[in-house]
Amino acid sequence: MLLSLSINTDIHVRDKIPKYMANQKKKRTIIIGIGKQTIEDHLPALESSRNAQLIGIVDKEKSKLQHWSKKLNVPGYASISDAINATRPDFAIVVVPHDQYFDIIKKLVKSKIHILKEKPLALNYKEAVEIYKMTQRANVQLMVTLQRRFNPIFSTFQQLMHQIGKHFLVEAKYTIFVNDPSEGWRGHKSRAGGGCIIDMGYHLIDLLIWYFGLPNAIYAEFSSSARPKKRYDAEDTAVITFRYNKSGTYGSMILSRYIWPKTEYLKLIGSNGTVEVKRGSLTRTSKTGEVLEQLTREKSWTAAATQQIDYFCEMIDGKKKNIGSPKYHLQHMAFIEACYRSQKSKTLIDPYKILGKHA
């Protein structure tokens, strides 16, 4: 089955009425951070949303702010406090470098504004616990954005995984080529929290926890060696092995910001066959490799982003469960923390011991 969607990411002002005044029945949102992710995903998603409307944008870069404020026909603010006081939004979409999230979340929580934020949950596990506590105390909803949760390719995996017999091996890989992994804030652990594990690896970690739960044992090796003449400490390449004690399933994950070609997949091997999910396809094969089922979906990411925003709006109204809450994502942060502790100690780490009372 092939589902093809034509996505237009060029946003036009359709009339002279400001969008933030166009529909008072929709949830009012501001976007904090106008970067590539916002432009390619969140702005087109809001344009298509049935439940949310954009009423303002926030960015420190003046020229960028003026350009997008005019293009979107909404007010632009250099200050989060000014944006909150002027617009009083129902929620904020936050898309900034990892080291900026905590202070922004504190401001939004203090103003009782719900938060839809890009991954990861936090810079590290300790910060993640603080975010969990502050949102819980204030009764503010925070959800981490993971579009694969709203893509039928990835959700259908759970149906097919029960058709391949006893599971025993998981193989996962996510690689891209970045010419210089040391460049920008992503090259520095103090700003990014880590490298490929906490950044792009977060997507595979989420799939692993979604499909199988949190592993009981993790061992990781990683390095920052792709550009020997550059100085950076955020890992560019990592190999992670893991095990589930109850089922006996084990597996490995390869992550890299310096390996061509771009590759993303998660494969589950069972006694009667294999299920493999990729960015745009899902395939179940027999144990001899015969294709038994296949689902393909192209150009679906903006649709998934729209569904995510609409879901979040319904969640604020109590109609949906928060599937990306800080409590849930403490597992992801414990997995990541286990990787960094494992590499340092050269031992297997149990992430449940990191979670402790939050398990």
C-alpha cells in the first residue's frame, strides 16, 4: 500500500486578518526558537492544524524575527516574558539548543503555560528529574515531540512484531554524515548534553522503549574521533548493546554523525521471521527472507507533526493521555545516563538503578 502526500512548506498569508485573531476556538500558541526544525516541521504543521493557531514567535536574532513575523503575519518578540505578557498563550512550542531548555521551561511553568518541546527531555538525567518535579507541582503539561509516534509506519510495527515467533535479537542503526561534527553547539557536551546518543539517538531509544520497554543492562562505547585535528567532546559515533532479562531479547544500536549514507532502521528478529521499520517503510519477512507484508508511506512527516500538535491540544483538554510526559521520558534519560556511565566505567549499567523510585 502506497500513501503519497504532497507537502508545501511555504507558508503564505491568505488574508489581511492576523492569524492570531482568526479563530478564538483554537488553542493559542507561541513558538520559541525559529530554526530549521521550526521552519520545516512546526510551522507547516500549525498551518494545517485543526486545534491550534500561532499567535506569536520568539527569537533572539532580530533579522530572523522580523522576517518571519512579517511572513507569518504574527507578532515577534525577542523576550519570552514579553511574548507571554502580550499574548497569554495556552501553550508554547519550544525548539532551541539543549542547554537553553531548562530556563525557558521554568519561565513557562511559572506562568502556567503548557509546553510542547523538541527532544531530548533535558540536558542530563539530573535536570530531567527537576523538570519532572516542577511540571508536576505546577500541574503544567509538558510533552516531548517525537513524530514517529504519530506515523502509521512506526505504530504498525507493534502489530507485526507479534507475528514472527519468539523474539531474540534487535538490530538498530541511525547514521548521517556531517562534515564537521565539532561545529556549533552540538559539538560540545556542555551545551548538547552529549553527542549522537542524546541527539539523533534519542529517536531510536524512544522506539526501543516504546516497542519493548527499558532494557535491564546497557553497555556503550563511543568516541569523538572522526575529526582528529578538531577539539570536541560530544561523541560523533557510538555502539550500544543492551539486554532484556525477562524475555531474553538482546540487541545492538549503532549511531553516528559521520557515517555515509544516511541510514535509519530498527529490525526485530524472531524464530519465524523479521520485522524491519525504516523512515518510510515497514516490512515483515519470513525466516528465509520472503517478503510477507510491506507498508510504504512517503512525505508523511509534516502530517505526523500536525497530528502531534492536534493530539497535544486534546491532551490539554483532558481528552488524551500524555504519551510523552516527563515521567515517561525519565526512562529515556536513564538509558542515556547508563550509556555515559558504562563508557566511563567499562561495565554493564542497569538503567533501573538510575531511575530508582521513579521506575
